[in-house]
Amino acid sequence: MIEKILLADSGTGQSKEMLKALMELPSIQRASVSILHVVPSQVTSEALTAKWEEGGRILATSMQTLNLDPSRVSTMLQQGDPKTTVCQVAEDINADLIIMGSRGLKRLESILENSVSQYVFQLSSRPMLLVKDDIYVKKINRIMVAMDGSDSAKQCLSLAMFLLRDIKGGMLILAHVNKARTAFAEESQANPEKDPVLAPAIAEAKKQGIAYKCVTGTGKPGPQICRLAEELNVDLLMLGSPDRRPSIAKGLPDLDRLLGTSLSDYVRVYANCPVLLGRTATA
């Protein structure tokens, strides 16, 4: 399911540590990795040369730090706008996953400060693994999937099971948040395994022999998902993030994400662990 990984390497942050943790998983070890560093346009040729040389050093350091099989790793040094270049390269190499660092900026902050990860998050159709600069990347054993019955959540579930394959002591955490406090929600919270939204995922986990745990919450999904992830000491949080733009508007931002009103935008800002956002197109 993940055969081609694009690491957008700015030279800072935790993205390399995230890739190292991911590559320790048996299911990922045969994936090919492309490491991209983008040199922004400069006012003078001297400044551009200096940035180009710095980019080369960043890529060399990354290769040394990651210590991956050289036959499965390639580096790319390109000039241009980092935001659009990352999206274009991901399309060109048909990446199954983009890994990026993130400052965790909120709403308009990310726009005003020209956030690369926020821009790619808005416009790319590829799954993204975002890791904030201020979190500690842990060995991946406990993966939580936020379930809501959507196709994008089901895609995340399939990917989580793929990642957990052959991990000794691995745990799949299935989470569902009910927005309203109803009798159904209270019953679901008392006995999460009876939650009908989680039932298909439970059946699939049993079928594949994957250890699982069910949890539910009530209230606003964003804060509840972040709370559950923190309480359960999750190593990786996976969340469906459907692309709601029509095909004729794929080059335009998703307004929900642009304004910070989407669930995935809230979680990427406030979760205290790496967040993998699964993408599916909607009609």
C-alpha cells in the first residue's frame, strides 16, 4: 500500500525522525524514498548559489542520518516555490505518502506566515504524514484510527492494518466520537465494542489477527480525538480527510481547511503525536 514515500526535507524539524520510525515497520521496509529539498528563488545569483550549496549539504546530512538502503533512496534538489514544488513532485513520482514537518500553526497564522505544510495539506490529493516540530517521535506500536463510517476513514483503517502487520506488541486503537450526548452515545461509551460504527473495523481486525482496543467519546470530534490520543499514549494518529473540491477546482484551496474549520485541520494543529491524513475524493 505504501511503495513510494516523498520526504519534504527543509533541514529542520522532526520529519527525518518520523521517516526513520516508519521505516522500522516490516511492512514499509521495501518502500522507495525520495528526499526533496527545495531552494526558493533568490534576489541575487550569489544568494542562490549559497542556498543551492546549503541544500546539497542538507540532503547529504539526511542521507547519512537516515542510513537507508542506497538502492531505495534518491535525492532531489530543486529550485522554486516550496509549496507548489512539493505538490508537483508528489504527483510526478506518484507518491503514496508525503512526510512533512509542521509548525502546527493555526488558521490564518499558517496563511500569513506562508506555511508550506498548510498549503500542501490544502492542495495535495496524496496522503500526508505531518509531524509537528515540538513533539517527540516514538517507535510506532500504537496506531489510533478515527472512525466515522466514511470512505476516507475506511482507507485509513486499511492502511493502519497494513502498517501494523508483523509488529510484535502492536495495537490498533479504534475511536469513534458521537457529537451529541444521546442514550445511544452513553451506551456506546459504556461498551465501545457495541458501537455499530466500529463493528466492521472490529471484524476486520479479528480477521487479520490484529490486537485492537475500542474507545468512544462524546462532544466536538476534534478535541475528543486529540484527548483520546493523548490519554492512550498513541504513537500515530490516522484520520480521514476527504477532498471535497470538485474536479474542476482541484487547483484551488479547500475553504474548510483554508479557514481552519475542518476536523483534520483542528487535529493537525492540536494532536500531541504525528498525524497521518488519508485522502479520498468525494463526488
